[in-house]
Amino acid sequence: MALSVLTGSVVNAVGIILGGWLGLFLTKMTANMKDTVTKVMGIGILVLGIQMAMSTQALIAVLVCICLGAILGEYWQIEAKIHRCGVYLEHKVGQSDGQFSEAFVAATLLFVIGSMGIIGAIQSGIANDHTILFTKAVMDGVLAVILSSTMGVGIIFSAGPVLLYQGLIAIFASLIGQALPEQFIEVLMPEISAVGGILIIGISLNLMSIIKIRVSNVLPSLLLIIFFIAVRYYFC
């Protein structure tokens, strides 16, 4: 297995480190400045999501998988469970060990928990395409600047869990990808990208505070599109 599947995860971690380091020197960022930067970043992510969504050759299948995935995610309450996990960790660690731990836990939850890292790591592992994680590196780097300017050096150390979490997903996806026929991967990746693009559009709308979408509850759609393409490839 080539170590190149980890490139996106490594760049993401470096982005957090650089952003966190820069933020230590920018302690006078205004609320308006932070808000504008965050929303402009959301526009860029929206463009990426649209580009990815347009890669599909099976739009109806993608839409069906998105809807069914949302139903399953809402039934399983994925986002609520992730949130409860985050609150539990923050309560156990963040509030008891001072500002460093609080900053570390808060940043780790922000950068690790979410659908963009999962989608990006899968794409890195299966297709060796790091576009999503490179974009996430920029986004996390900017957020790290904002967070470290107010919470301190603990933000920088959240890069470790991000690298571990996304790297493991990328490695696992790569191992699965190596076991599948190359032709199947070529058919599958545009549809995974399309589903991921729609989810990323949701993330961008959340980031710009346009609407609140429980994007994590739509993550089962990634598994459904894989299942659908596999059935079509092998049996149709």
C-alpha cells in the first residue's frame, strides 16, 4: 500500500498546525472579521461541492441514496450520538485540566467529528484523490487561526488526532479499493464523489448559516451508493 494515501491527512494536520501557530500572534481579530472569513470559506466549499456533485452519471441513483441515507441517519440519530459523544469528552477532559485541555478537546471535536473528513479520507484511500482533504486543510487552518487567537496553543495539538483518525480511514479504504476490480472503482468513484459533493454543499450552507442541515445523518448514503453501484456492476 502506497503511503501517498495519507497525503491528504498529513496536509490537513499541517494546515491545523500552521493555522494554530499563526493565530497565536493574531489575538485581536474582531468578531466581524471572523464571521466574514468563515462565510467566504463557506462559499469556496460550496463551489467544491457543486463540482463534485456534477460528476455523477447516475443522478437518480444518487438522489435515491441521499434520501434513503437521510432516513436511516435520522432513524439512527447519528448526529445526535456524535454530539453526545463530544459533550461527554468535553465534560470529562476539557473542563477539568485547564485552558490547554479545553482548547485541545474543543478543536479535536471540531476538526475530527464531521462528514467532510470521512468523505475526504475515503476518496484519498480509494482514488488517491486528496482534493477534499486539501480543501479541509485550508478550512481547518483558518478555523485554527480563529480558535488559537482566543484559546491558545492547545489548538495546535489537535492535529494529532486528525491525522490518526483520517489516516486510518484512508488506509482502510485503500485496502478495500485494492481488493476491488479497477473497472469497478472507475465506475464507483464519480458516484461517491457526487454523493460526497451534495453532503459538502450541506456543510457549506451550515458554515454560512444559511440553513441548518444535519449532514452527519446523511452519511449512510455513502454506503448505499456503493451497494447500488456494486449491484448494477455485478448483476445488471
